[in-house]
Amino acid sequence: MQRASESERSITRVMTDDGISLHVEETGAGAPLLFIHEFAGDARSWEPQVNHFSAAYRCVTYNARGYPPSDVPDEPGRYSQARAADDARDVLNALDIPRAHVVGLSMGGFCALHLGIRHPELVSSLVIAACGYGAQPEARDSFRQESAAIAAAFEQEGTVAVAERYAVGPARVQFQNKNPDAWAVFAAALAEHSATGMARTMLGVQRERPSLYDLQSELRALHMPVLIIAGDEDDGCLEPDLMLKRTIPAAGLVVMPNTGHTCNLEEPEVFNRSLGDFLAAVDAGRWPTRDPRSRGRGVTGMDDPH
């Protein structure tokens, strides 16, 4: 991935309201566009998007707490889903950004959703990509158990060893097969992460986050434009994303064919085109809220066939 040059980027530190210093990068000028990374990524994960959209937008990326060069607090209680959303709020506030388009992938997608729920006044629109793992009620226990096992592996084996397995998960191999060189950059960056930060994040943010299915009343109250993006081979996200589409009033859904979890890196041109079309529609005031008449009760396409 070709990074924007140092002269084109502004790098700063943002202090959260609970005293954690976050690494923040800005590129470009225009309407603010905040990107929130996934568990296996960091600010670098958004390079194909920053390189593309910084010509027209003020692109902001940051490393979540637990991801150097951001601080890595050791106390488990410093990590939670609510805290992650408030960290995103603190980044926007510190940069004097009153409202932003917000794009999140996987863990970052959950964070973006919770930012929209907790601080809707800061959000112009939401893009929720590859989001949904562990949300289905029947998957909750298994997800929590697997999260605990992954956290233990990071602490006991270290990041390099765990990254070798994590980078070739069932929804990552698509990326490896399509673009081995770009996948190798992603895998190498994952291996650089803090084992403590990964373990604390997996336990406090991932394992303990509420199920999306338990947030449906809050999701129905989201009135900003929302785009949901899923890869059709990202099995842990497909059913939750259909629920999000059906629940959020102004949500659209894009399903990328033959694509796994790391969809913004695996298919950057397709992802950028979908994101660009969405932003253009939002900026022009052309993104609709779903017509209630489209929620039919029949099974033939007509509510009353008589």
C-alpha cells in the first residue's frame, strides 16, 4: 500500500477525557471523513481510501487505544465498546470537527454505530463495513469463548505467533488469494501490534460489546444516512447486516461478490466506488429514508392481492 507522503499528512496526538493519548493522522482538506480501523488493523489499513478520498475530503485516521503508537493501558477496565465510541468522539472534538462522515470496518464498524447512537450530533453519515461477528443470539456464547481464547493466545504466545493464524482466517484467505503482496503487508502490520493491547481489546471491547440484536430500538432511532457493506463470503456478517438494513430507517446495503472480511483492502476499487457514490448522494441530499410501504406483510410482493 502506497502511503501519502509525510508532507501531505499531519500527525498529532489527541488526549481522551480519561487520559489516553491517541495517534491521529490527517490528510487532505474538505468535509471531514473519519475512518475507524478493525481489530486486526490500524490507521494504515485505510491507505487505499485515504489516498483516494483526500483529494476532496479531510481524511482522519487514528490508532485505537491499545495500538501503538497510541497508548496501551494495562488495566482491563480501560477498554470497552462505550469507551471506544467516546474515543472517536474525543478525536473529533480535539480536531474541532463538529460533524463528520464516519466509516468503520468490523470492530471499527461497531465503534461507528455506537458513535452514532451515543453522539449522533457528531455524525453526518455512517458507513458500516464487515460488521456483525458474534451479534447473532445463537452465536453469542461461542463468540465470547473464542474471544477469550484469542486474548489468552496473544498474552501467552505473542503477536507474531498469533498473527500467523489470524491473518489466514476463513474470511481472510480471499484477500490472500487475490492479492498476496497486499495481504503480506496487512499480515506484517498485524504482527507488529502490542500483545497486551490486542488481548485487552479482545476481552474488553470485542467480547463484552452488546449484541446488535439487543440494540434494535436504538438502531431504529438512527436517522442519519447509513451504508452497510459486506463481503458475500464473510459469513459472520451477512445475517446481522441484513438485520441492520431492515432496522435502520435510512440504510442501504452493498454486498461485494466473492469477497471476505478485509473488504476495503481486498477490493479497494469496489469499496471506494461504493463509498464515493454514497458520499455524493449524502452531500447532495439525495440519500433516502425507506418508504414504509416497502415493508410488505405478504409473501407474493403484494400486501392485498384481492
